[in-house]
Amino acid sequence: MITMTSIGFIGLGSMGGRLAGRLLAAGDEVHGYNRSRERAADLIDRGLIWHDTPRELAAASDITFSMVSDDAALDAISSGPDGLITGLSAGKVYVDMSTVSPGISVELAARVRATGAAMVDAPVSGSVPQAESGTLTIMVGGEDWAFARVAPLLAKLGSKVVHVGGNGKGLILKLAINISLAAQLVAFSEGLVLAQRADIDPRLAAEVMSESPIGSTMLKARLPLILELPEQAWFDVELLHKDVRLALASGQALGAELPSAHVADAIFSAAERLGYAHRDVAAVHEVLDLHAGELAAGELAAMSDARALVASA
């Protein structure tokens, strides 16, 4: 008799909800928890088994997933009497898909290991469309046996699933990717602003730029959003800014200079201050186009310092 693996998913927001939905659509038994039950109503209608606490969910699941916004949210679902750690036991695997501090994740993995379970960090590269289509890139850090146990499930969520090393290594690679994502957005946006100032049609300029050698998959996918900023974000400014700052902290700890991350940090600081925190990251273009003169002294200083670092390299 074949026993179905029970899967738990904590954090059913715009990304986590879509990933849990893919597992449900594949016929898996999926248990769910979210801070707001209302966000999970559609999934419950589709067969998701609701739990009132992360502890209850982890106790009922062989493999527990989570995808939350930041370090504080991760601590909230993992710690305390109702935290998921209290529901873990020997042989279970916990998969955290959040983008959080690698150091915090490594510490949490040690606490999980003390229960007899194992933890892997499995952050993703991609946004809402890739979550819906199952074409995310997933970088995994953790023990070999734990990765082998969860790899078939991750393959239902991403088109590329790679084990990159021990705990925390998946997160380091994700942050490395998001440095480039942020820097590309800034560079593309300022290039587009330059073309606009010369009275070149912005749609024509954006099309030519995106079809040139600089046109990455990410830029091509976001081009419509850059030209017409949507009300609904795929990936908002506040979250990418958080990732850039996590990368800077990791770079400092590892002795890596990250000048483009410093520039992105300054631009995203300005974007948040100007009211774009929860708009899509494509808002970088609007910030540089309409608000460049409103950059604060500290933001300009950070950009100047980063440029000086590049020049001296």
C-alpha cells in the first residue's frame, strides 16, 4: 500500500498561495496555515486542509513548506509554543522558501536538527507568472538526504531545482541573483530616461534596448510594467529592497564589496520614501524619470560612494 506524503504550506500570499495551489492541482494532500484565513479561502475550497497554528500544521505534515516575507515573519511562524518547530519530529523535513538572512536561516536549521528533523532553505528566482506556471528557479541549501526527499516536490514548483550546498547556501545564491536583478532595473531605467530626454519615443527605446544584448529574460518580462506601472505588484519595491540589504549585510560578513548593491539600496530607499514601497519594482523607472530631483542627500551620498568604489577597483 502506497501512503501519500502529507505536505504543509505556511504563508499563502501571492507566491505561497500559488505554489500550494500547484501542489493541490498535482493531487497532493496539502495542509495550510496563513496569518489571515481569508487569504486561503479559495485553496480551502479546492481541498486544502486548514490548521489554526504552524505547530498543528507541522505535526500533521511529513514535509512542511513556508514562504514568508522577512526574518521577523519567519521567527513568528517558527518560534514559541505554537511555532512549527514544536510540531516537528524525527524524519520530517522543513523547507523554507522565504528570502531571509542566511545567518538566521542557518541558526533555525540547527534548532530544527535538534528535533530530529532536517531543514533546507529553498528560495526562488521568479515572480507571480513563474509561480503560476511552475517555471521558478529554486536554489536549495541543506543536507543531501533532505534535498533528495523534497526534490520531487520542488520539481512540481520549478523548472530548475539545484542543490548548491549546505544550509544557507541557497539563500546566498538567491541574494546574488537579486543584486543583479536590482542593478539591471536601475541601469535599464536610467538608460530609458536618457533616451526620453533626447525625445526618443520611450516605447521604441525600450523595445530596442530589450532586444539588444542587454535584454535579459527578466527585463523583457517586465517591459510592459516599466512602461505602464501596474497597481498590482508582481514583486514590490519593499521586498526587493529588503533583499538588497540582506545581500549587503552578507557581503560585509564575507568581505565582498558590492558597489552596485549600494547604488540600488539608495534608489530603492528613495522609492520607498516617495511612496512606492508596495508598487512593483518596475517603479524604479518612474522614480528616476519623475523624481530624480527629489533624491535626498544621504541617498545621493550612497550613490557617490559606490561610484567611487567602482572607480578605485
